[in-house]
Amino acid sequence: MAVKSLSRVIGLIVILIAIPIASFAQVTLNNNYSKQYSQYDIQGAIPPRSFWDELFGNYPNILLSGEGEITINFPSDTYIPINLASEHVQITGTNRFDETNTATVQNLVVNGQSITFTTPIDLVDGSNFTVTFLLSAKVKNPSTAGSYVISYSHDTSGGNVNLTSYTIVQSNTSLSTASVGLSPSVEARNAAYTITFSTGAAGGMIANTDFFTVVFPNGTQIPNGNVAGVTINGIPSVAVGNSGTRTIQVTTPIDIDNEEQVNLIFTLGSSITNPLNGTYSLSVSSNEETPVVNSSNYQITSQSALSNPSVTLGNAFVNATTNYSIKFNNGTSHALVPFSDRIRITLPAEMQVPGTIDASTINVNSGGFTDTPSQFSVIGNVLLITTPVSIAEGDEVEIIISGGAGISNPALTGAYSLNLQLEQSGGAIIEGPVTSSNFLITQAPSLTTKAF
């Protein structure tokens, strides 16, 4: 009777010892805001050994380095990069010698919301382990606030083990303040706009789905309907304008990450017309970050005409064949197109102008560029120069005519001026004519012989 009782006690003890200890399973985030990147620390457990395994030194549940597989299952709304690399995931655990090690996981595979990898370290029975998805792994929190659960499994877990739930809080981020560059910045002119800003911490966008909304200030004219010539980070974009609200909605053609810089460009082909002169700002928002953010201020200037023509002579003496520097400021209402638009210079009738002049004796300078005209003609005392360089609105222009052109000063002393006119290739006047400031022609000093 005593022997039977002892056997029952021993059996009960064996059974109790063989019952696995409850696994320790929880997840910790370093950032619990929706749509933002976070580091995930996922803590799981290896089932303990039974009494007999302990007694005989067996390790039936151990996950061996290079062999044991672990799978982490994320909620459906969590963003997992399909090209996630092993180097961004680490595991920390204890081996059978009670040594704690941390190493990068091996053979990582992404399959939808599940990530499977091989442990690079031994994980002993009855121990806890931690899988860390580093911030560089780019795991993005769900887009909606709420309570979520991650599960894991491994070779000896007996199926999926749910971690304790974690909470995601709704983000309320916004785009950064945009800077605005435009050309030309002249009132009532068709202009190209470059708007530069960054998305916020939760502002990632999906190509061909998400969009930006730009609201232009009062007085700006934009097309109604499709807007041409729009790019985001250099990629052509679909844009739709509402002329009544001065709003353009631009769908992104590319994926845009959280906190990524965006260059939104409306070219001249977008047909946006500047308001009258003054200080302005526009606003930008997105469907992912809805707070409206005003840009930094930008200036619109008044229009000005062709102005400040002046003439400098290398030699101001009568009848001298010399070089001439003719300067002026282009008006702000029109840029001059190279190899098309022309500069007409009408010299004083008293100047001596050859019937033909070599174009290589003439240089046109503007905007840091210098070139000789490929198209040039002489008509009496008129020089007709097709500009070889682009001349922007308001730019200073210098035309240099060398002495090799053979143009000579008037034979009489006095104050002289020339006329300038800007015109299209067909002869239609762009601006002018305007008269230069006077330049003086003087008598050369006479040579006298000193008597001895």
C-alpha cells in the first residue's frame, strides 16, 4: 500500500514538472504613432524541458544556430518592406551554457506580413529570446489608431503564440514649410514655380494614389482642368486645376517616404500667371498630412521696360576706328530666345559703317554666357543681331563690337546717341526703340613742333 502511494506521488510530481511554464511574450515599440517608423522588440520563449529531459540531459526544444527557424507575424496594416535585409534584424538569447548572445538573423524571407529567419545563435529550452527589428528595418506602424497583436512561431512552439497587445496612437503631422522659387517673378507674367518641402514623420505617400494640394494666392491665374508640365522629383505628374479656388491637385507618380524632400515643379507649360506686384505665399497639404501649411513668402515685382542703354568707346576721338561696348537691361516682360529674337542697333548717321562686317567681331554677353551671333546683318547704319544666347527677363546685356568691325566715329565733335529695339524674328517689336545716354566725340590733341 505504501509502495503504491509513493508511486502515485512520484508520478504526480513528474506530470507537474513536465507541464510547460507559460511563455513570456510581449512587444515593445519605441514609437507608437500611426504611419511612423518604429523599432520593434518582440520577446518570446522556448518551451522548458520535462523532468526526465532534465534528468537525462536532453534538450528536445533547443533551437540550434543555423537550423532553428522563427516566424514573426505582423498585423495586416503594418508596412513591411518586401526587400527587408537580415542586417536590420537582430536576435538576443541564451544558450545551454547560460551565455547571452546577440547576433544578426540569417536567411530572412518576407512573405506578406510574415517574416521567417534562421537563428544565428543557440536558444536553450526554457529561455526567453528577443527579436529586434531596428529602426533601419523601416517597419511602419499601422495607419489607424487602435490595439494590435503580433504573433510568433518557431520549430518547438507548437503553433502561433500571440504577444500581449500594443496600442497605436493617431499621428497628427504635417508637411514642412515650403520654399517657392519662380521665374520670372514679374507681375502678370506666365511663370514657372518650383515648390520645395518635405513630408512629415507620418507623411509617406503611395504612387498613383496619394496627392498634394497646392492653393495659390489671390490674383494668381491657373488653368481649369488638366494642368500640363508638372513634375514631382523630376517625374511627370497628373495635375488638375480649379481656377475658381486657385487650387491644383497633383497625384504623386512615385512612392514618397516619411520625411522625404519633394520638389514640385510647375513649368511654363503649366500656364500659371503671376498676380500683381506684392508679397505672397501659397499653401501645400497632402491627403496623408491634411494640415494646411503656408509657404515662406515670395515677391512679385512690377514690370519694367528695356532700360539703361549706354555706350562706352575704346577711343572717343573723331574719325577713330575703335571698339564699342553697348549695355542695356532687358525688360521684365519678355525673355529673348536664342537664334530667334533680334537686337536692332541704329547707330548715329554720322558714324562710318562698312557695308559688311564679320560676325566674329561681335560678342553678345548675358547671364554669364558669351557668344558670337550666327545671324547678323548690316543695313546702312543699322546692325541687326540675332541673339546667340538666352536673355532672361530683366537681365543685363552687353554687346561688344571690336575695332576689327571697321566702324569709325563721326568726323565732328559732339554728343551722340544710338537707338535700341528688341524684336522677334519676323520683325514684330518686343520693346523699344529707346535712346541711349549720350556719348561724346572729341577732337584728338594736335601735334606741335617745339622750336629750338
